[in-house]
Amino acid sequence: MDASTQAMGLDHFLDISRALLVLVVGITLARFAARAVEKVVLTRNDRQLAMLARKGVFWPVTGLVLVTALHQLGFNLGVLLGAAGILTVAVGFASQTSASNLISGLFLLGEKPFAVGDTVMIGDITGEVLSIDALSVKLRTFDNIFVRVPNESILKDRVRTLSRFPIRRFDLKLTVDFQEDLAALEQVLRETSDLNQVALQEPKPLFLLLGYEEWGIGVQYSVWAARENFFVLRTSLTREVQQALAGAGIEIPYRRLAISSLPEPEPVAAPDERPKPHE
């Protein structure tokens, strides 16, 4: 091996070493800068903005580091950028759904119907918002299942933010017999909610008559609770109302399944087992 070949090998080794050094140091600095920006933004108590700021710092810096490392290895960046542009156009035509999700994500970020940490109901899915990304929203359901919902479907569907306001209302609906005293029923319900530990007295509980139904009179009793106590109220008040109604002798009618009886078969005469005389 001559001296020129050794020199070329040494130069190639030095290029690879410099590229690796740029990658390690650059990505480390990118992570440090991204975390620093995230902590600064978190002082404003906006978790979603902090996540966006972290990604907005990390990925551009990482891209710059990769370009620098490729330059150290001797790659022609002009050719690479040209190929990347052609590939981007091809992928853009082939992924119209991704482009739609990206645009929908921008609308979600601008409108802010919910934020990271909120509890939302999207269609038939209910869960806590983990992140709002460019293409989708990540949720964690109450039974600890990870769900990814595309931004486009969120923009088209009805979204309910269950944790936007500090209090929530629980509507207890029941049916009582036509003969029951409705004034006595209202008094029992109000006394029950007054004794409940998580039910709020302001706003006051609401007693509504829903009208005549097939099996009785429909009643709705609406009680408010702090947002974090909503499920406690729903469970405890339902149980306490059932016990209070039983104690007051107020009956809740229930449907009895009417099973039509099949017509009884006509009796069949027993065959005559006596031997018949021969004619």
C-alpha cells in the first residue's frame, strides 16, 4: 500500500470521525435546547404549546446537524436536495389524506377546542388528550387504551370537551307510577341530594317533569358537582336515591315481558288397541 492510499484512507477515517462527532454533539445540543425551551414555555401553564415548542426546536436543529454531518462525509447536498424535492412532490400527490390531516391539525391548533390533559369525547371514544400532533390526536381511554384519532375525522365529528368547565351536571332520569305524589317525590330527591357529600347546592338541583310515558311519569333530577367529583356523584346519588325511594314507599314501575302463550294442541284420541274382528 503506497503513501497516497494510506493518506486517502486516513482522510476518509477523519471525515467519518468528524461526521459522528457532529451527530453526537449536535443531537445532544438539540435535545438540551428543546427541553430548555419546553421548560420556559411550561411556566405559562400551556402543555400543548410547550410540546410544540420542543418539537419546533428539536427537529430543525437535528436536520441542520444531519446536513452538516453529510457535508463532512463529502455528499453533494445540491443533488440530495434536488432528489428530496422530487420525492416530496411524489409523496405529496400520493398522500392527500396526510395533507388533509395536516391542514386539519392547523385548524385544531388555531381553534383550540381542547388542550393536552383535557378529557374529551370524540364520536364514541372518550379519553384524556396525550398530545395534539400534526397528523393526529393521541388519547388514553379510561380503561388505559391508547387511541390515535386522525385530525381530519376530529374536524368533521362532534367533539365534547368534558373538562373545559369546573363543574358538571348529572341528570338522573327515572319513571314513577301514575298514582305517586310528585310533590313528595321532589321532596325525597332534594333531601337525598342535600345529604350527598359531593353534590353542590349552588347551582341548585333542578326537578323536571318529562311528561307521561308508557309505564308512568318521566322525571329528571339534575344535580351539579365539581368536575373531578362527577363520577362519584353519579354512582353515589343513584344508589342513595334508590334507597330513599324504597324507604318512602315510592315505586318505580318495571316492564313485565308479555309472552304470548302458544295455542294448546288439540287432544288426539288414543288409538283403539283392541283387535278388530275379521270381516
